[in-house]
Amino acid sequence: MSLSETLKAAILNSKQSRYAIARGSKIDHAVLRRFITGERDIKLKTAESLAHYLELELVKKKRKAKKNNGK
């Protein structure tokens, strides 16, 4: 899942309204609406504000160990 998809899912699954999320993360409600509807992408700073407000963290995925066939 991409960062944008993760943010959108967190917003849509939140018990808070989009307006409350926009206010709480200090971004314009119209920017949030356009992002959710797919009309526009958001800047990294906006993504950071949303992630912070929604208490999301970016973590590195654990990679599966490669099998060594003795070659």
C-alpha cells in the first residue's frame, strides 16, 4: 500500500470528520477533500501534518531473507 493510500484509508476509517481532521492537522479542508477524491496530490509537508495528527508512523518493511541455494 502506498503512502497516499495509507493516509486516505486512515482518514476514511477515522471516527472524526474530514473537517475535524483538516482543522486538527492545520491544513485547508479543500486540500484534504481534493486529496481524498483523487483530484490532487498533497505536498510532503501536508502528508507529515496528517500523519502526525492521525498518529501514523512510517516504518521500514522487513524484507524476507533470500534463500541461498549454495551457489
